[in-house]
Amino acid sequence: MKDIYQVRLFKQKGFERKKCPKCGRLFWTSDPGRSTCGDTPCDEYSFIGNPPTKRKYTLAEMERTFLKFFEKHGHKIIKRYPVVSRWRDDIFLTIASIADFQPWVTSGLVPPPANPLVVSQPSIRLKDIDNVGRSGRHLTLFFMGGHHAFNSRRQRIYWTDETVELCHQFLTDELGIKPGEISYVQDVWEGGGNAGEDFEVVVRGLEVATLVFMHYAGEGGKYRPLPLKIVDTGYGMERLTWLSQGSPSSYEAVFSPMIEHLSQLAGVTMPPAELLQENSRLAGLIDIEGGRELRQLRLKVAERMKMDVEEVDRLLSPLESIYAISDHLRCLAFMFGDGITPSNVREGYLSRLVLRRTLDLVRKLGIQKPLSELMSFCLGTLYGQFPELKERSGYILEVVELEEQRYREAIVRGTRLVERLAAELCARGEPLPPEKLTEFYDSHGLRPEIVKEVASKFGVRVEIPEDFDIKVAKSHSKSRHVPEQIIPVPMEKLKGLPPTKMLFYEDQYLREFTAKVLRVVDNFAILDRTAFYPEGGGQPSDVGVLESDGMRAEVQSVLKGGDLILHQFKGSVLRPGQRVVGKIDWSRRRALMAHHTGTHIILGAARRVLGSHVWQQGAQKGTEHSRLDISHHKRIELKDLQEIERLANEVVTQNRAVRIEWMNRNEAEQKYGFDLYQGGVVPGKLVRVVDIEGWNTQACAGTHFRSTGEVGFIKVIRSERIQDGIERLEFAVGEAALKFVQSLEKQLASVAGILKVHPEKVASATQKLFEEWKAAEKEVERLSQRIAELRLAELRSRAQPIGRVRFLSDEIEGASSTELIKIGSALISNDKSLVAVLGSVTDMARVIVMAGEEAVKGGVDAGEIAAEAAKVIGGGGGGKPELGQGGGSEGENLAAALKRARKILEQQLSRHS
């Protein structure tokens, strides 16, 4: 078998294959004096302050140079794909340039859009997010330059020899890097279900490209041949830019204006250039997932710079936050610019993770500007290269502003939950369990830094894992793949049957047809052809009857299994070979066609009213009403709902044509873009495209009318937020819409009768009734407040003098720790010499001790009192001189605990006298 790593260039240019003594990997070099592979951590960066290229490049210049070089060498430049991978159901975000072509092109099912081709693909990987800003090279979003060739048995484009030659020529002839500076390290690559041998291309310690020769399917070493041999290359545009500039880190090379702006806002002075350079040279040591800690890097930098490690940390930490913010803002700009809506699921969850991490970093730096202002500055640096972001800037800035507000609200709500848990943990003397950090973030949106900040006020220890964000991102990056519908018939019983001819695609108005029964399995009949539509895509199946020679079988449901249609029936027994007449329940089919066509119309209206970020998240069609779930970052206002309804009915009255055709996937994507996949990922080489003329185009397998005029009146019934970031629109069409409006009129008349007014005056009468109710509610609130004041006054009156302080103890029935603290705060606010000991029994016994300012000066320590009192109720506690908390399981001893608190107070006062 030929050694795939022995390529033509190496023979022609005198390259040697060597084994790195440090990492043990094999590599190729034309430098006879090189012994190591050149990659970190075997070698440090040697390009910082000494770039090997003939000139310095900006990121835009490097991208342009890369694309033009490969265009000159026979590659077609294709436009970037979105950073959200709408065409795939196994990943949420586009992670590499090859992801653009998986699985359809790489499997050989669909031809590539060009062959060979080159693309600069913005790619997002969050598996190293905790390293961003620290390592000098890690980014959440990066541009992967990929030149790809797809070789088949019938057509060879190019393979290993040409791939390495093109790479070498680009680095040497185009960028001016000396051949001896380049190492080609042998490895094997896996990703997206594909694999192949590869070269990692390293220059002066920095890996700048990976050349993969993909010809296997599988993973974990279990491979099978692919029908294609694919050249899959990935050149790091930011890394090549960094290499050309020789800056201390890739962040200065890419984000210089943003870094300068943030530094001014935060009042951060740039550390000495020598320190930054040494930090980056040694940063190859960082690998949090591998267990290497930031502390180790700090120690090495301090040792080499002959500085105190605390001083190194003081100088570098703020700058690392600035680097990370600069990176995260660009990542968010592309996420939101490509239509992601923040939410608690899928890609929306991942965008919110990045955004809230950014907010925490901004807060840590003390920057007072809103995040939307920082994003506006970031966008200004991107408009020249990415004009599409300028077009979508309104949505991007609105989302950022709204998400910042939501995070502030989440902090307020979540803080109370953390306080409650921290009080209980303090009482038991326990640290916060690590899993609680993930729970607080996933369930309540609280970043671990906020949790630590709140819990520490109660003396509760919190350890934040170095790789917290990496773990969270990984747990939410799993496949969104929805398994195929399970049919209740074993597939082996269906073997040997030809595909069912689907008449509903030839004529969607066909109500009656003849067919032959091919097989009967239990109560399922498989025909040679059918007009019965099977359940799928949110559309219920048709129902009807199968008739033959006086026999009548009722079709109750229809399912699709592979390329077979199964008819579930009851009634007369069907037998193989029998000729039958199928009759569709046309009134039901017509209602479903109306609602399915109406769904497309409503979606088109929603995208025009709310914005192009709106994406279909689910749909269910019915005969009386249907629902459409869409992504949107806020509640839909009534005026917007009414405008959606108005536009939808306008499209109906315009009687636009609804055209349906089967198209080659590439052709369809190039003509309509990835909006095709609003209804979800559609498998296959051909896609069935439903195009409402000038309004909405989707890949869809459902049944539709020929024109929008057939749909009839559309009525939006309601909208509701079914989960964060997803709005549900419920609507009815045609006769069902009329029924709904008439039912509303009936209800309105009923309410008018109850209020004894005409229907047109229901609103004003209801408003008057509401105002009267609010006035009564305010009076109840006033009386409740008065009762609370009297209760506090009664408690204060029972305070007794002990030496120089006043003492009060009482049991507050059913009160939580937070409520006890609130009562105690109210008591000592008016009496600085008061010591209040309050207890309660709920799920556990609690004791709160609060001491006024003068009492603390007099020697009172509330923490000590709480700790001693808690022992009486079988627990523990502690705290600060002004506030102590304790708890235990023996509620029956609460009265004794309050007495013990007084005894400890007396002892404290006697010690201080």
C-alpha cells in the first residue's frame, strides 16, 4: 500500500521524515538541522516580534490574498455559509469549512457547488471558550480558509501531491515564508462522521493549516471507504494574520481597534511588550481540558521575566478579559447577524452562553457602557468586510440590549434563590456543591461568578471549575436530530415490496383512485399506488375508505416507512392481489391543505413584520386551527400580530400562484438560500420546493393549494411564548376562521349581557370595573402594611435592656431565612443598640441573629451567638458580627436555642466590660 504521506513535493525538494523526540510524532522538513516537529509545546513560538512573511497583512488582506491565490489556481470562490448550520441536523453551529458540505456532498449523494472550490468560512467552536483571551491563539469564531476538491471514480480533481504543493506555494511564493521554516506533521483527522490522514502545517511553532485527505466514513478508528476522495483543508486566517504581524497575540493582530477602545473604557494600561510576548510564547502550555492550569503559565512567565507572580497576574488578567470580550463580540455579531435568537435551547442557548460570559467580563472590568454600545463599536469594525452585518445591525443591537436587560432581571430573581441556599449551607457549614453552579446557570441564567459573589457574603465557599463554560457548551452542543417516525410493522415483513407510487404528489386534488393491494401485515395494507397522504411534517394523515366488490375498509391513519406507504384500516379484510378503489375524505384533506398553505403564508408575513431572523421552529396543522412556532427574541405585540394577519390576508386576496417542483439540492440552495430549510432538514439529492410567488419558499413535502386565493380568510387567534426565544402563533383559515370569529362575537355578547351594556361599550365598562377592584386592592394593601407596622412596634416594645444593649428574641411562625433577615433589618434600623434573635421552623429550624451598629461596637458578635444557638437545635452556623445564621433539624428545641442566644450575649457583654 502506498504511503499517503510520501508526496511528490517532499521528494522534489529534499524533505526528510523525522520523529520528534518530544511528542513522538512523525514530521517532514527541508531543514536538516531541525530535530523537533516545530509545533507547541515541543517548540515555543519564534515568530513573535520576528514575522517570517514578506509583509504584514490585516485579516481582510489575508483572506483576500488566500482566496485570490486559489482562484488563480483553478478554484471557484464560493460565498460563506451561515454560522448556524440550517442544512444539518447533527450540529447547531458551523464548525469548519467542510461542514458546509456534510453530509450531502461528502456522502456522494449531491455534487459540490463547484469543483474544486475555495471558501473563507466563519466557524464557531466553543470547546475552548475558557482559553479565549488567555492562550493568545484561541477564538470562539475564526475564519477557516478551505480549498476543497471532490474526487470520484469518474473524475479526478487533485489529491495529496497537489494539495501539499498548493499549500507550500501559497506559504512560500505568496507569503514569502522560507521553505525550511515549514514543518508538515503527520496525523489522522476525524470529524462529522468522516476521517482521513492529514498534515498539520507548522511555521515557527504555530500551526497555520491542516491538510486532510478524507476518504473514510466512521469514527473512533472504525472506518469504511467513502465513495469520494475529498481534499479537506483548513487554513487559520487569523493565525496567518498573526504570523505575518508577529504581534504578541492573535488578538492584537485581529481586534486592535476594539482592544484599544475597551482599554480606554476600563482604564487598563497595556503591560510591557516583553511581558506580553513571553506570555504568548509560553501559552502553548494552556490546555484546561487536559488539566493544565492558568496558574502554571503565570508561574513560568514570572520566572522567565523575574517578576512576582501576583504582579504578572495583575498586569495580564484585565487584558485577557479585554481580549475575550473583543472575540466574543465578533462571535455574537455573526451569530445574531445570521439569525440566531437567544433562548434556552440549541444554538440559542449557545449564543446566550457567549453573551452572558461577555457581560460578566465587562462587569469584572468595571466598564459602565451598555453592551449594545460596545457591540455597535465592534460592528463598525466589521462593516467594510461584511456589509451584510450592517443590513442586520438593527436586530443585532436590539437583541443585545434586550438580553442585557434580561440578564439583570435574572440576577435579581436568582440572587434570592442563591441566598436561600447559601443560608442553609452556612447553617450546615458546607460548601456549594459544584453541580449547583450548572443548575443555577441552566435553570435561572446565573453565571457562576454571580453565584460565588452572593454565596461568599454568607461565608459559603464556592469553587468555579476552570473549564465551566467548556463543559456547559459541550453538554448543549449535541445533535438536534429527530429520529424517523417509527412504524408499528417490522421492516423484515415489508422486504421485497416496490416503492409506493405517491399520487398525492402528481395531483394534490385527486380524491379517488384505483390501486392493487400488494401486502397486508396485521391491519396495515400496502398498495402499489396511493393518493392517501401519510402523516409527516406536522401534517396529519388523510383518512377515508378502500372499497372493492361491496367490501369497505375504513382507512384510519396512513404512515410512511422508507419509500412505502402503510394504510391502517379496520372493517373488511383486505388480501394481496385485490383491486381496490381509494376514496379520500376530501373535506378533511381540503382543510389540511388550506392550513398547510396558510402556514407558509403566515411565516412569510411574520418574517416581513418581525424580521428575517424569524425561523420556523415547529408546526402542527389541523382542520380547525393550526400552530406555527417561530424564533423571536421578545413577545409579539398586538400591533405586530394584526399586521401579520393583515399581510397574510392581503396575500390571499392577491391570489398568488403556489408552484411546486422537485429541484437539485445545489440548484435550490443557490436560488433560494438556506431559508429553504425553514421546515427542517430535508434529506436526499432532490428537494421538493414549494414556492408562493414572491412571498415564501420552502422545501416541503406537504399538500398545498395551487393558489393562495383558495385558502380563504386567515385569522390569527393568539400568540404565546412557549419557551424562551420561541413564540407560538395559533391561527385558523377558511371556514374554521369564520367559526372562530363567530364564537368570539357570541362570547362578546355574553359579556355585554353580564355587564348590562351594549357590546361596543364592553371595554369601557370593564375598565371601570377594573379600576374599582384596584382601589379595593390598594385599601387591603394599606391595611396589611398597617398590621405589619403594628407587629414590628409590638416586637420593639418587648425588647429588654441588657447592659448597654437591648435584646429581643421571638419565633416567627413559618418564616424563611430571607424573611427573618428582612424583619431583623427593619428592627435594628431604628435601634442601633438592638440585638434581635429570630427563629422559625419550616422544613428545618432556623436562627437569625442581627446586631445594630452600637451593639457591635459594644462587643456583640452575632455570628458567635448564631453558632452556639444552632448547636441546641442539632446543627451549626456562624457569620459576621452584624449578622449570624444557623440551622438544625431539632425544631422542638427552638425555644431553648433562643434562651441560649441570650446567655451567649450576656457572656460577650461581660467580656467586653
